[in-house]
Amino acid sequence: QYPSALTFSYTQPKLKGRSFDQNRRAIEIAKKGLGLTDAQFRQRAIETITNVQRAYWDLVYALRNLQIQRDAVRDARAQLDHNKRLVREGMLAPIDVVAAEAQVSGFEQSVYSALDDVGRAENNLKNLIAEKREAAIWNVSIVPTDSVDLTPPSVGLPEAMQAALRSRPELQSSDVAREINEIEQRFAREQTRPQVDLVASYGLVGLAGSLNTSAGANPFTASSAELRDRINELSRINGLQPLPDVPAQTLPGVLVGGEAQSLANLAANRFTNFRVGFTVNLPLRNTTAEAQYGRSLVERDRIRTQREQLEQLIQVDVRNALQLVRTAESRLRAAASARSSSEQQYASEQRKLDAGQSTVFLVLERQTQLATARGNELRAQTELNKAIAELQRATGNALEQNRVEIQLK
């Protein structure tokens, strides 16, 4: 015999897996994963922008501080020349020239330290923006062009919190995690339902073979012949007519042949079968599915608690950033006032020295105080600019404020 068959089957879930199965679960999670990746990339971009801003303002501070130190050297040399003239006029002792020279040397050392700070700040900024160590930017100098006097944003705590809750990428990641958990809950809940499937099948059957004509090859035919002979014998004894001869049974020609005939019968669709029914799988207790569903509920509670903690941390972050901006503004006003007072005191001390009412020591001290006050004002302005960058990060709008767009290709 050479059997062959071709069967088409169709299974339609009616309870478990009817509306949500493993394939749909994987597709939905993959879609949500794209949103999670986008939020994570956005968070990384905001952190990078903030770090670049900090490094940029450090470079601005280093360059302006270098200029302050050079101005201090210039003023110290002018004071040295002034002292020499007063010595020639007999109004000062020669030791006052030595003191002025020491002042010049001290400020020159500050210039060299400021130059080192410029190099370090520039290298830090290049490290953040250069793609690789062979980038062309390593061979050029960075010249800041933005105004150092940034205007602090006039935003209150409620507005800043609303912006943060709307724009922070961490909250977007939390939303995606919650949505993925909802998908897991739906799938786990679906798995706890009984398995009831509608099953239908349509089959084509092909069969062929060779006829075995040897005696006794067919036990059914052989036994029928013996029984017929005995019945005819009893009929003859009793004077009855014998049974008529039965014509020999032959197989249809389509069933005689080899594998080729079997496949031909299959292709000709001569013999078919059709089946429709239901399969029911009703476990007494589906502990695995129930455990998975319980695990998804526990994960839901964990995500919810984590979300509340994250919102509180963001609130602390926004409050600290706003406080930092307000404090930096106050420090800048105080530093500017101190610098203005130092300039007036230095000019007044110079006039007193020319009138013989002061000493070189006091003039040099006022000069040092003026350089320090200028540096403090510059540092306060830089800290205010960095505080503004920190507020942009805390509220989640650092990309928009710096005109940075993220596009997925």
C-alpha cells in the first residue's frame, strides 16, 4: 500500500487567547519598547546638554578670569610706575617700589594659573562635543560668543512643577513601564481562562497498492468460500437449490498502482474527509497562570509606588533648582555691589596716597581686594548661568530652551 494525505486545519480560540495571545502580547510590548527607548534617549540628551552648558560656562569663567588677572597685572604695573615716580620725588621710600614689584609678581602667577584653568576648561568642553580624538576641534580654540549676562527665568514653583511633570523623560519612562505592565496583566489574566477551541479540518487522501491474488491471502474472502460450500452441501441434502455463484470482486483501477497513483488520487481530490468540533482543556487548577497574574499585579503596585517616589524626587529637584537660581541672583547682586565698592575704595586709596594720607601697603591691599571682588562677581555670574541650566534640566525643557531637536531616522 502507498498511502498519502494532505490536511488543512483551522483552530479558532473561543475563550483563552481569543482576543489577546502571545503574538499580540509580543507586538504590543515591542511598540511600547520604542517609546521607552525614545524617553531614555531624550533623558540622555538632556543630561548631555546640561553637562555641555556647565562646561561652556566654566570655559567662559576661565577666559574672563584670565582677563581679570591680566587687568590686575596691568594695574599693578601702573602702580609700580607710580611708586617709582613718587620715590624719585622723595614722597616714598625705595622699599615701597619693592612691595609694588612683589605685587606684580603675585598677579603674574595668578595669570599663569588662570591660563592653566582655561586649558583644562577648554579640554573638558571639547571632550563633550568631539566625536573622537582625531576630530578637528581639538586643533582649534573655542571662543565663546554667548552673552554671559543671562536673564533668570521668572517662573514660580507651580509652573515649574507642571512643566517638569509634563516634560521629564523619567516620567515618560514610568508611563511606558506602566503600559507594558498593563499588557502583561491582560495576557496573564487571559491565560487563567479555560482553553476552548473551535477545530475544523479538511483532508485529501490518496491510496494505491497492488492486488494480492494468492489463495487465502484474504481471510474474509477465504472464510466466506468455505461457509458457502457447507451451505450448498446442506441445501443439496435437504433438496434445496444451491446458492447462486457470486461474481468475483475486483478493486477499482484507481486504487491499483504505486506512489505515483497514490499522489494522482490525492491531486484528483477523489477521497476527502471533513471534521468540525471543539477541544476543551479545563485544568482543575491553573496555578502557573494564576501565579503569573499575581506577579503582574505585584509589579503594578511596585510601578505605582515608584511613580509616586519619582514625582516626589522631581519636586525636590525642581525646588532645589529654583532655590539655586534665587540664591545665585542674590549672590550676584551682592558680588556686584562689593566689586563697585572695591573700585571706589581703590581709587580713593590712590588719591590718599598721592596726598600723603595713605600708605603703599593699603593701596596694594585695596588693589588685591579689587581683583578678588571682580573674580567673585564673575564666579557669581557663572554660577547663576549654571543654575539656569540646572533649572532647565529639572523642568525637562533643556532641549527646547537650547533649540535642540531630536529626530528618529
